[in-house]
Amino acid sequence: MKKLIQKIQSIKKQKAFYRNSLKDYRTNFDPKDNKDSMIPEDEELRQNCIWISEVYPPEYINELISNLKKLNWKSTGSFSNSNTIHDKLTDFRKNDKKGWSNLGYLFSSPKGLIINPNICNLPEGVDYIHLSLSQLISSTSIIIFRFVIKDEATQRIEKPLNDTYITYNEKLINGVKHITPTEQKTKKFNEVRNKIILDCKQWIKLFVGGYYCKNHLLNKMPSCEFVTLKENSPFTDKKVTIPFDFMHILKFNYSSNTWKFEEYEGLYFQFNTPQRIFNSKMEIVGKLSDIRYKSKNETRSSSTISSLTNELRFLYSTLDKFALYYLFYTLKVQLAEIRDEISNIKINNINKANSQLRNISFKFAILERNLPIFITELKDICKNKEYFLENAFSFYKLNPNSKSTEKDESENLLNKIRLTLLDDSERVLVNYNYVKQSINTISSTINSLTSNKYSKINLWTQVIMIFLSIAMLFLAVTNIINRDEKKNKMDKAIIYKYYHPLEESSPNLH
């Protein structure tokens, strides 16, 4: 009883400590935390546009063309006599073309001087959509959708950072954790920022869904977000004076996985390598006044967001390589999952093994429709450096290890990706053949075990049937013998009982 009372008192003291600690944090830290993480009044954070790539392996091409035919979108979105998107895509597929094509624009309402525009319901906050076709390899078509955000909607990601939050406690197994305003802002900011991306992916799924949409892989569909700042320059080496300012929440401080555009000064590119944690979200970031286009003959600034966004419309001939890159690792992960499932087949339980094998064979059959031809073609284009890098932007490490100021082509991000794909594709094809062989071997083994099992059952059944047949035959023969003996006895009895000499039967006959 004494121990119970002590425990209750200890719990009460602990709860009181948590309450006082939370109260102290809210009083002494929350105001500063909220203020430091707000966007300064002179700053403007803009989410300008989003590129999203959907891929169409052979099994989805016919459905895509059929959907586009129903929608009847014109490939320029400008003139009534222009080719439709489905005609252009059909022409590419029919003639086995490779390259890029402008598929036109989609608007939510008529636009100025554009004659007979493509009108469609667009995601909330989207001004218009530009579609581009990339056909780098014969088997797989890529459509890159550029969702351009309305001016009044570009600032919506600022609100979570400017709101005020209070710290609260989250229960843990052995205590509690303070969830600070900065943590709450970060979570809310990411939710708002990602919502428009998810809405755009859902729009693609509704109208022209392909590989990612049909396989419930929206989170793996590659996206690239273009964000600009007005006053603060991202990814600088200057020391951070405020530990948790809005730049920290945005992760726009110096990053080890940040690359800079060769063609644009002040413009940066971030992407995630799928080999570690699969995250196919990319970002383009820059301070608007710092962004300058560079060429051999000129260096000029992009005066407005709209002009810069328009210049970057050709980014699709760069993002298509990343689309192939992420698709490759998506297929690679699926192959690895099948490999692991094979290792878990319960051979000693034939019924369960059969069920597992059917499930694995179904998954492998789906993968087999896309993986071999895709990786074979991908390996071929990766061998051709000029073709792979054609029309693509160049990205170089933000802080290279080399002291040299000259650009080494081997340090170009896309060239690194090309070499990685070239090496990994060979290994994936080898693993694919091993997995296929494993499935066939295990299938034969299970079929053999199943046959043996039923053979044993059939053997015992046959033995039992033979014994039953012999028994039935024995019973039948015995029954016949007994019946004959009984009949003979009855016949003798009848003859003996009813036979009389003729002379004795009637004395009058004499």
C-alpha cells in the first residue's frame, strides 16, 4: 500500500513538472519562436509552377490514346484546324519516332486572343497547363504537365509560416515531447505546399492516368516545384544568425544535395536520390533579382516571374531524363520485393506455398510486361552520351571538391545519372533473369511435391480399392457358393419329400 501511494505521488509530481515546463516554454520561448520563423514583411515567397511527369509503358498507350481521343484536345490549343494531341501521339507511336513535341495548353476559361482554346476544369489555383511529350525510348512515352499557378495563389504557402502557434506536449513511452511552433509550422507548411502537388497528380489520374496513377504510386510520380524569393538568397555560405528562421524551415540554407544551373546564375536545383529513401520530388529555387541567363554572347536578367517561367518551359527536355531515372528505380524496387517474397515461400507447406507462388507469379507477370524492354532500351540510350544529354540543362555541384573553376563534364549531374543507369541496368537485368529462373524452379519443385503428394494418396487409394475389390469378390463368390449349396439342399429335400414311385401313386393304373 505504501509503494502504491508513493507511485501515485510520483506520477502527480511528474505531471506537475510537465505542466510547469510547458507553461514556462509557452511564456519564454513561443513568442520568439513564432516571430523568428515568420516571413519578413519585405520578403515574398512564391510557388510559381509545378512540373509533373507521368509515364506510359506499352500496356498503357492504347488507353492513353483512347482517353485523349475522347477529350479531343488540340495539340496547339490555338487553332481549330490544328492536330489533336491523340493524333500527334499516335503518329509518334506508329512511326516509332524519338524526340520531343509540344502538346499544347489547357485553360479553365477562354484566354484573350487565343482562338478555340482547350477548355478544361483545372485544379484549384492553377492558371493553365502546358503539356509536352517526350519519346526518348520506343517503348515508353512520357507526358510532362506544367501546372502554372495563378498570381493570387502563389503566396498561399506563406500563411502557415506567418500564423501563430503554441507549444503542446506529445506523449511518449517514457515521458512527453514539446511540439514547438517551429515544428508545427514546418508540418503545416509542407502540407499546404504539397497539397497543390497532390491535387495536380489527382487531376492527371482523372483524365490521362498512366503507370503511376494505375498502380497507386502517386507518391512516386516525379514532380518538380519552382519557388522564388524576393529578398533572401538561398544556399549561401553565410552564417545563420537565427537558428530557426523561415529559411531553415524551407531548407533553403546550404545543402549538400544542391546543384546549380550552368545556364542560369542564381538558380539552383535540388533532387533526391532514390537509392536511399525513395522521394521523387525535385525543386528549382532562386532569388528573382539574382537569376541571370548566361550564354556565350550575353548575360541578361529575367525581369519577372512570368518571363522566367516562360523561359523554363523547355525544362521538360531535362525532366524527362529524371522521369526515366525514377521509373527505373521504381521497377527495381518492385523486382527486389518479388525477390524477397520468393525467399519467404513455405516449401514445407504445399498449400501455402502454392498460394504464395500464385501471388508472386501474378506480380512478376505484371512487371515482366514493362521491365525487360524498358531496361534494354534505357541501357542503349545511356550508352549514347550526346543523345542522353541533348537539349538538357546542365547542373553542377554547388560546392565542388575540385578547386578548378572549369566545368568538368563528368561532374554534370545528368551525366552522373546516365553512368549510374548504365551500370545499374545491367545488374537489374541479371537479377531479373535470376528471379525468373527462381520462380520457374520453385514452381517445378512445388508441382513435383504436389504430384508426389497426390501420387501417394492415389497409390493408397488404389491399394484400398484393390483390397475392397478382392473383399467384394470374395464375398460375392462366397455368397454364390452358399446360395448354390442351399439351393441344392432345398432341391434334394423337395425331391426326397415329394417323389413317389409311379405304381404307388395310383393302384387303379394296373
